[in-house]
Amino acid sequence: MSSVILVTGGTGLVGQAIKHVIETEPEGSRFGKKAGETWVFASSSEGDLRDAEQTKKLFEKYKPTHVIHLAALVGGVFKNIKNNATFFRDNMQINDNVLYTAHTLGTKKVISCLSTCVYPDKVEYPLDENKIHLGLPHPSNFGYAHSKRMVDVANHAYKDQFGSNFTSAIPTNVFGPHDNFDLEDAHVIPALLHKCYLSMKNGTPFIVAGTGTPLRQFIYSRDLAKLFIWQLREYDDVEPIIFSVGEDEEVSIKQVTDAIVRAMNFKGEYSFDTTKADGQFRKPASNKKLLSLIGDFKFTPFEQALDETVRWFLQNYDTTARTGNKKSV
Ligand SMILES: NC(=O)c1ccc[n+]([C@@H]2O[C@H](COP(=O)([O-])OP(=O)(O)OC[C@H]3O[C@@H](n4cnc5c(N)ncnc54)[C@H](OP(=O)(O)O)[C@@H]3O)[C@@H](O)[C@H]2O)c1
């Protein structure tokens, strides 16, 4: 049977990882392309999903049977703090347009991407799939967090009223090729990688914000891609699933920095700017539900994933990588 899988946000970090996996895994395998499948990776230039008409046109053009909905206004903590209204409104519009259009045009299944930011600020760890709505999210990015939480509410409402097969995934911190390396706006791994690169190139000090002690779970974008493909084919339940490495695989920001230093072959020194905020010390998420359902799944070792990311960054620095350098050109 033929199917059309539309990946919104198909040009981003996660979208490009799904494209890579679908194109490189053996055809017909668990994560490879199956016979009769057409995959479409949409960019915002094909349709601004904040706009209902443009969303409808995109769906009418490709007639997706399935949607992996990744498109979102995404940003680091500083951009979030300054723009809570924009993060809330843009993402509410994008998500409402995608789900409503999928519903009205009869799309069979939609998987939307949430984030561990949706979780309450004050909650018992580890995070699991039942704790999303137990309290208010962290104030720094409450606009983004609430807009993402509402996807879970919408999924349940569509299921309740229309029996829709809409669900969601909750990844922890993602990194990999095609990440956003723009220092104004990057998450921690791409930001540190870019800073290390500039330090090697220009001899500028390599300064890491904070104390280096906070712990995080990082998932490689190409592992995450496989989990989305699995969810598309093998999981039909409205309840979200956390996509994360195990709780015992947390790494500290210092460990991340040391791994970057090794992968980049950086011979200089780096220092911590302890006047900068650390954020939460840790916010471990449980991947028990995922592992109980998916069976055998091997996550790429962190150092290997980082090496692949560094290689991609160096190869694409002057061309397609989002470094922020082209903004002033
Ligand atoms: N990165 C992380 O650490 C992380 C962690 C947890 C969850 N997530 C979630 O994962 C998903 C993908 O994130 P990502 O890191 O891959 O983001 P990304 O690299 O910044 O990519 C964002 C994608 O969304 C598209 N997009 C943005 N605004 C749009 C609009 N108005 N209309 C249509 N498309 C629009 C962009 O299209 P163009 O580039 O063509 O403009 C791009 O393809 C998001 O839902 C995010 O919330 C990310």
C-alpha cells in the first residue's frame, strides 16, 4: 500500500536526520524506506505553517497519509526568555494549523514533537510520560512549554471527539549534523563546538558558561530519527513517549566540553564563566516506556555521535551550516 509521509520542519536538525536515516538504512529494513513510501521533507519556504491557508495548500499539494510534525519556533534559553509571547503564539498557530488540517483532510496519523521543557519546574525525577501536566513549567520558557503541552491536550481531544490517531514524542536534548550553530541562539553542544572552533581559528579564549557541573541527557539526532520512524510504523497510542538515552547516561557540561576538545583536537585551555547561570542541576528522564516497547535498540555512543557532528560541522562551516555568519552578509 502506498503512503506519503510529510515531515514538517524537514530542513532542521531532526528533519535532516530522518532524511539521512531513510536514505541510508537498507531499503525495507526496520528504519529504512519501505516499498510504496514517499517521504517529503518540507521547509518553511514551502509554506509558513503559522498561516492556515498555506498549511492547507501544503497538505493539498502532497496529500500526506502520515505526518511527522517537527516544525516549530525553536531557540536557546536567552531567546526564549526575551520572546515568550512569540514562542507561545507561533507554536500554538503552527500546531493548531497542522493538526486541524490533518484532521479535515483525513490524514491517517500525526506524530508531533514535544520537548522535556514541557515538564513542570517542580516535579519528582525522573520525568516520565505521566507527569507532563502536574505543575507549571520553568518560567524562562513558559511560552514555548505551554504551546508544546497543548499539543498533548489537542491529541487527546481529537482522539476523544473523532478517534484520530494523533500522538507525540518527547525528546531530551538533541544534537547532530544540521544543528543550529549560531552563537546567538544555539543549544549547548553546537554553541560549545562553535566557540571551540573560533578559539582555534582566531586564538580567542574558549569560555564555557556556568560551572560545568550540570548533568544532561543528550540524544543523537540520527538515533532520534530511528525512534520517530519506529513510532510511525509500530506505535498507535495517543499517549506520548519519551525519546531519551538511559538515566545512567547523563553527562556533565564539563564532560561534553572535554569530548568536544578531543573531537576538535583543540590544544588550548578553556575556562568556566561561573557568573553565568547553570540552569537546573539535572532533569533526568526515564526511557523505560520506550525500551519496553521497542525491544532491542542501540544508541550511538556519545563520543562517536559527537565525532560525526564535528566532522559535519567542519565540512559545512563555510557553506550550509547555520553559524550565524551569513546573517550580516
Ligand atoms: N533541538 C533540540 O534540542 C530539541 C529538543 C527537544 C525537542 N525538539 C523539538 O524537535 C523539533 C525539531 O527541532 P529542531 O531542533 O530540528 O529545530 P530546527 O533545526 O530549528 O528546525 C526547525 C524546523 O522548523 C521549520 N519551521 C520553523 N518555523 C516554521 C514555520 N512557521 N512554518 C514552517 N516551518 C517552520 C524550519 O524550517 P526552515 O528552516 O525551512 O525555516 C525548520 O525546518 C521541534 O518541534 C523542537 O521543538 C528539539
